[in-house]
Amino acid sequence: MLIYKIFRGPELAELAARGETLGAPVDMADGYVHFSTAAQAGETAAKYFAGLDGLWLLACDVDTMAEVKWEPSRGGALFPHLFRALRVADVVWARPLPWDGTRHVFPAEMA
């Protein structure tokens, strides 16, 4: 199963340059890397990234990441949280997540 992480351009650049990252500032503050399922990603983008362009959507295979725990968050829904650094090797693919003036446009792979 794929899970998804939204990164700003500099956060993705750090992952590429260092080979791993503890995530965005909110991830570092919370002590884990926040992910969303395909069903949750649109709401995550709208809630935390509305109006922002230059974003990237990373897909990771949860079955290869033993340190993922499913924990309740928005409305009690279970969200995947990674309790270690995110590694380049964890990323199955990365796609631009453009803002079309109204919403973020998710890649066809998520349909």
C-alpha cells in the first residue's frame, strides 16, 4: 500500500542531497514524519498547503517501512506516522503537486 508525503521544494531538495530527512518543521516538532493515505491526501493538502505552489507529492510503500504506526488524528481517522528518518530508498515516486488556483492537482497514479 502506498502512503503519501507532501513536501515543499526545499524539503525535497534536502532529502535528495542528504539521502534522508526528519521531514518538515511540523514533523520535527512532533517527532515523526506525517503521511496520509490516498483518501486523506486531498484534505491534508487543502488544510495545510492551500494556495501553495511548488509542492511535491512523494509515494512510499508502507509495507517496507516497519517503523510506521497508524495513529488517530483528524476526526479519529488513522494516519500513518513514520518514527525514523524518511530515506530516499523509501520513495517509490515523487511528482509535482501543482496548485491550479482552486486546489492541488494530484497525479493520475493516485486514481
